[in-house]
Amino acid sequence: MKKIAGQLFRLVESSEDFLLRKFYNYVSFAGYTDYMGKDLELWKAILGRTASRFLSYLQESDTPEEMPVDEDITRNSAGARGITEAHSYYHRGFLLVRILGIIKYLRDSFLDLADSGIHRSGEREKARLLIWRYFDKFEIGFVNEWVNLELGSQKMQEASAPHPLRSEGKRPYNTLAAGQ
């Protein structure tokens, strides 16, 4: 790991209490605890999973990654983690807007940690960019997969819904004139 990623790694690894306090304050103030519960252990688990994945990412990516237009997000570790999380939350019936809000507050907690724990401005800005890029790629993977899950669900609903032409046993001709 390069210097900034290593410094950020050690800071995250040793600052669970700071991160949890920041994160819980954010989600409490915004009302997420009313929706998901006030149990600190739940929020600690969410933060712990995120911190663990972020630390793994720092071991793999020691410089801020670009976001190329043709990137296969499934091949990026942060994006792949977002895809995994999308499945988890989608299949448990969570609303996308709420989960994205929580992700934003997780990111803000990590940014606050960098601001408070890295004192040289140039190093702090690089650390902040590493955090931003991780969460950017995570969110791209998350949202892309969520949309795919939604589209798949819609197709399943459409396929199982009764259709008037099917119920009458008729099939229209597949021509341009059929729509006229």
C-alpha cells in the first residue's frame, strides 16, 4: 500500500468508535433509526461490514481510481461489493432511497474521519478522494444492480399477468400493419 492508503487504512482500523458515533448521529438526526431501529448493534454491524470492505479495497487500490465510461463495474471490487449489497437489501424489501441515504451517511462518516485524523492538507485531500471513489464505485454497482433487479421483477410480473389476447387464444400478426 502506498503512504496515503496505508495511513487511511490504519486510521479506519483504529477508529471504530469515532466512525460509529458519527454514523449513528447522522442516521439518528435524519430519522433512519425510526425506520430501521435504534439498536446501536444494528448500526455497528452495518458500519463494520462497510469498514471491513473499505479496508479490503484499500489493500487492492492504493490510488483513487478513475471512472471510465466503458468500465465493467462487476470487475471492480467496490462495484462488486455494491452489487452484493443491492441483492441483500432488495430481497429484504428495503426502499432504494433509504438505503442510498444510509450509504451517503456512511461515506460522510469516513470523510469526517479523514478530516479529523489526517492533518496535512494534501494527504487529507488524497485520502478523501480514495473514500469518494470507493463509495462512487460502490454506489454505481449498487444502483445498477438494483435497476437490473427491478427490471427483472417487472418482466416477471408482466409475464405472469393475464393478457387479453392470450386469454382469448388469439395472437396478432407481428407486422408493422398490426399496430394500425
